[in-house]
Amino acid sequence: MVSSVLSAAALLAAAVQEAAAAAPPPTVSPADTAWMLVSTALVLLMTPGVAFFYGGLVRAKNALNTMMMCMAAFGVCGVIWAVVGYSLAFGTGGNYLGDFSFALLNNVGLDAKGTIPHVLFMAYQASFAVVTATLIAGAIVDRMRFGPYLAFIGLWTVFVYAPIAHWVWGGGWLSKLGVLDFAGGTVVHINAGVAATVAAIVVGRRKDFGRQAMLPHNVPFALLGAALLYFGWFGFNGGSALASNASASQAFAATMLAPMATLVVWMLLDYFRNKHATAVGAATAIVVGLVVITPAAGFVSPQSALFMGALGAIPSYYAIVWRSRTRLDDSLDVLAGHGVGGMTGALLTGVFADAAWGGTNGLLHGNPGQLLKQATGVAATIVYSAIASFVLLKAIAMVSALAADARAQGRGMDISQHGEEAYTNGEGALLVLETVEAQPAARPAKVATAGGVA
């Protein structure tokens, strides 16, 4: 009897070993690769989308600087991601940080990462790192100097973005806890929103804040930026399935529907409060709806996406109303749009998540514990991002002034930081000399008279 059991066990073990040996290695799927190539390009388009969105909302004299703060992230954050950021985020490492196994893109080749080439997975994640850094700019436009800003987003990518990405997506402690974040509610939006708020406080208020109306100079630009973001977000959320599959389709539909509901509610709030549905409000609503659905896109039904979009409008709308009554100079309301929107989306994920649509069940489907897990992820992201961002800004301030002086802000950040302008009238302000005394004395024009030239 004993020998029969041992024999059966030996046969079973041999069968298991044979099956494991026969299991094919991960292979690259052409269909999945094609979708992820498109998704990566779509997410890259979001960075100029942010540039147009932010650029249209500032005064004309700061439009070019604002757009450059976004576009420069391609270089600074993209290179840093390739050198060390990707490795710290997605290297094996431990619960809180990756390792250096992928530093300088070593060991990142054409081998399969899931069903796509490893190098494509790295590129897709790079597009996330770049666009996340650009979101911070909205809180400190009109006054932060360009050099210190670039230093900050570069260091922030290494010391803040990469660790939190590892916590959630790289096998870190929040992932093991069971926190749901399909495409970046914590990693991208809460993280950037909190960092932007800290930056607005540390850098200080604008020269004219509270004394002069700072109106958008080009609302159509803001609408164009919102449209580009909406388009690119299909790669942001749909691509986070990392395959051309049902999950991608689900995320695509949720990403389409949620901002539609947010827009309707936002216009109603605008109308009942101000008797107008504004274009700036519409552009903002679309972005907020996209933010809210991001952590849940692959975990909720289309019906839930509509509910989340509608509910998500309310906290962000009134956060903007509240901020306008304070002394917090968050120039373009990054806290309300991305911070509060991200928190709302992350928590609502714990309410509406449905195992039938991927992931696990949330509060409405009999699992209230998921909401607590989501709250833990939100709190951890807020605390770490706030402290680390504050330390980085203070360290940079020890070396270089963060804010431009009052004179530079008065002339405009385009001229003071870049030596050029987004718009010119006549000869352009660049030809105006620094001081009146340095200008050549005006000479009277020669006038022809009967006796000659006078």
C-alpha cells in the first residue's frame, strides 16, 4: 500500500516536472505589440496636450514659458527614466524600491514582458513618467524659474515618482496589500497633485496674486489641450491592459463615458452657480472626468464609469471654489483637478470595483475592505509625496532661487526665462532696451523747405 502511494507520488511529481519543462516561454504577440505601440504614442501626445491646456490658461506674457515647462519634460524626465528611473520603479528590488538591474537600460531588450517586447513596456512606462511631471507645472506657472523647475522634476522622477510606481505597479507593498490602480490614480494624479501643491507653497505666490485679475489669454488653446488629452487618454487607460484584449476594450469604454458624465454635471454646477456654462469649465471637467476614471478603468462596468464621472465632478468643482477664497496660489488648480480628482477616483474604485469586470469586488459588491485598502494607498501617496517634494524643493532652494524676481515676473516669464515671446506686436518687446537712459536720443526729422533742407 505504502509503495503504491509512493509510486503514485513519484509519477505525479514527474508529470508536473514534465509539464513545467514543456511550458513554452512567454512569447511576443504581434496584436498586443501593435496596440501598445499605438498606446505609447497616444500617451506621448498627452504632454503637448497638457502644454496647450496650461498654455491657454495663463497670461500671454507667460504662455511660451508654461508650454516649455511641459515640453522640456520630454528631455529631462525621459532621459532620467532611461538611465535609472525605470530600474528603480520596475526592478525586482523589495517592497519599497526596485534595484539597478535595468539601469542604463541594461537587460531591457526584445525579450517578452508579458506579451510585448520588454523595450516597449519600458517606453510605455516612460511616457507616463514624462506626462506626470508636466502636471506639476500648472501650480507654479507665472513665477518659478526654469532651471530650478527642471532640477525639481528631474529629481522628483527619481525620488518620488519611481518609488510610488514601484509600490503600486512594480510588486511593492501597496500591490501586495491589494490596492487597485489600473492606470495611475495614485501613481500619477494624487502624486502630482500633492507635489504641485507643496511646490506652490514653497515657491510662493505670484507678484500680482490677489491684486490683479489673471485671465486666460487663449481659451481655444485650453479646449484644444483638453481634446488632445481626451484622445491621448485612450492610450493611457486602454494601454494599461498591456494587451489588445477585453480589458483594453473595457477601459476604453470607461474612459470615453466618465468625462461625458463629468461634463454634464460640471456645466449644471456652473449654470446654477454663475448662470453660465463656461468653456474653461468644460475643458476642466473633461480632464477631471479622465482623472477620476483612471484608477478604475479596468475594474468597473460602463454603468459604474458613468456614475463615477458624475460623482467625481462635485469634489473637484467645489475644491476650485474653495481654493479661490484662500491665499493658496495654485495657479491652474492642479490640486483640485488632479489631486482631489485622483483621490476621488481612487476611493470610488473601492466602491464600484466589480470582479465580473476584472480585479476584485468593492463596497457595492460585498467587499467593504477594498475601500479601506484604497484609502491606505491614497494616504500613503499623500504623505510620501508631500514630504519628499518639500525636501527636494528646499534642497534646490539652498543652491538657487526658486522664484523669479518681481521685475522678471512683471515683464513676463517668456522673456526672462527664454529670451523670446509667444506673441509679438510690431517690433516686439525684445527690442526694448533695458533702461530708458540707454536708449538713443530721438532726433527731429529733416523737413524740406523752400530754401533747402531744414
